[in-house]
Amino acid sequence: MPDVSSNAPADVRLWVSFDVHKLSIVAATLPPIGGQPDVHQIETTRAAIRRFIDRLGGPEGLAVSYEAGPGGFDLLRMLSEMGVACDVIAPSLIPVRVGDRIKTDRRDAKKLVRLYRSGELSFVAPPTPQTEGLRDLMRARDDLRCARTAACHRVSKQLLRHGRIYRDGKSQWTKMHRAWIARQRLDDDLAHAALCQMLTHLDGLDRQLDALDRDLEQIARHQRWARVVEILTRFRGISTRTALGLIAEIGDFARFSHPRELCAWLGIVPSEYSSGSQRHRGHITKTGNQHARRLLIEAAWSYRHRPRRPDRGPEPDARAWQAEIRLHRRYRHLTDHGKRSTVAIVAVARELVGFLWAAMTEQPLAREAIAASRNP
């Protein structure tokens, strides 16, 4: 869930909300009690923002907010350097009035400052510049992965249109399959030229992914990330890349006071509609960070398999071994009682989040976990 704590000073003399766009900012201000919003329009340059803050009487006593958006957190860091208390609003959790069909920048700024003063807004936890940089790199890799998948599909479908079907094995895009594709010669010269272009594009994506993966291995060994990566990779199903992705998306696990909050933020809790004695639960909400949710669901699939000690490498620690035993039993229990495997995996992912949160926040280990690690 979003961070609901506010950076606003206790003795606020003026509430300010920005409706931020690429070239302009519409600002609305309100006094601590009563009054009507005053609206101002400024440019997005540092000099214009500083002049506006000075025109309001300086940074002392100001409480500023703006919606998270494509502009990122540069404005937040700029205001923080000026000594201005600033909150970043979660856009999806802004209350919407039924029947309101008029939307303008001025109206948005006025609405935001009223809600900000009344305490009706939820805020996001801004990442550090280093974490944001890691997030950009991990999302760039995810974009390359998606582009590679699309390129593979284009090659397969063109070969299928020309009657070229791979029958030498069950799996595609193995070394044998790639060698088979390289031997194909389409009858039409133009069609074959198109195939060559698509294969060149695919080879380029493969080289990019390989180079980026090597860089990520180096990044994971950096002093800043090595410790947290080592903690996360103790758990089955979490590779170095998965660990870096979770760190980039979640940031500080300790900002969540309980794993239930982290599960809600990830959108893997069931939706619910309850009234009186009736209680209805539906699909998961999917209202959180989709990148982290995908990584956790993929990791949870590893717990379908029976727990086993690794033949080589370090032994799993007590908490990771407890997770492996418990989550496999959980999966088997749910599937044996008629749950679909996809539903069971989401339940396993929720429990995995609890183990990860406990490890990252250094929660005390239960005696049962210690006993299980010694007597598996």
C-alpha cells in the first residue's frame, strides 16, 4: 500500500498543491483554516519554482504536494534542496466525486489542495536516486525481454505461413531449433529477405540481453546491493536478476510495518465486497506494482517441487529452508483440495512475501524453523 505518512510540518502556514505538466505547473494554495484556493501558473524551470516559493514567503511552513506522474521525482528533489516539505500523491487513490464531468488544470489543482489539507490523500514512498536508476535498468531489461519474445513470435509465424514446421524436438528456441531456423531457405526472395532481417533483429536483442545480464551480475556484487541480494537469493526461485528487480521495485522493505501491507501494495490480496452478514471475495486486486508482482509469481512456481538440499553450493539458511518446506506443503494442500494451480501459486506467493519481509527486516526466527533446518 502507499506510504500514508506526510512530510508536512506541524506548523503549516500554507498548503500548496501542484498540477504538473511538461512545460507548466498550475499551483493552488490554501491557508491552514478556511479560505478559498488561490491559483497560480508557473514554468517548470528551477528558477521559476524558486521565485514562486520566495513569493509565498520562503520554504518555512509550506506543505507542498503533487501527483506522481511521468515527470518522476525530480520536482520532489528540487523542492527538498530548497528546504520545502513535499509529498508525492498516489494518483490512483485520489477520491473522485460522482458526477464530476469537468476536468481542467485549475480544477485539479484546487481539488488537490483541498484534499491535501483535509488529509484525504495517500502518498507514495519516493525511491533514492540509486534505486530509481536500478529500477530504470531492470525495466529496460524487461522491455528487451518482451521485444525478444515478440521477435521470436514473428520469426515462428513467418516460417509457419510458408509451411516450415519444426519437428525435430519438443522445445523451441533451443540450440537445435536455432540451427534449424538458420538452415531454412524460403522460396520467395523477398520473403527470405524479410526472414533474414527479423533474424538479424533477434540476434541483436540476444546480444543486448547477454551484455545487460553480465552488467547486472557485476551490479549485484556492488557493495550497495550485495548484502540484500545475498539475503533474497537464499530463497528458492529467486535468482540474482529477480532479487535486483524486487529491490528496484520495492525499495526498503522496512517501510511496510507488516507483510499484509506489502501484499496489498503488490496487489496479490483478494478483492472483497462485504455488507452485513454477507461476505464475498473475488480475484486478486492487481492494484499494485505489476513488475514486482510478476517476479514474485514466477518465483512461487518453484515451490511446486519437493524441497531438497542442494548437492553443491551453500546450505540454505533456516528461514529459507522453512519457507521451502511450508510453501511446498501449502501448494500441495491447495491443489489436492481442488484449487487450480494458478490460484494455489498466488496463495504461495503471498506467503513467500511474508518470508521475504521477515528476512529483509531481520525478524527473529521461530524455534520451529531452527529445528526444521537441523532435522529436515
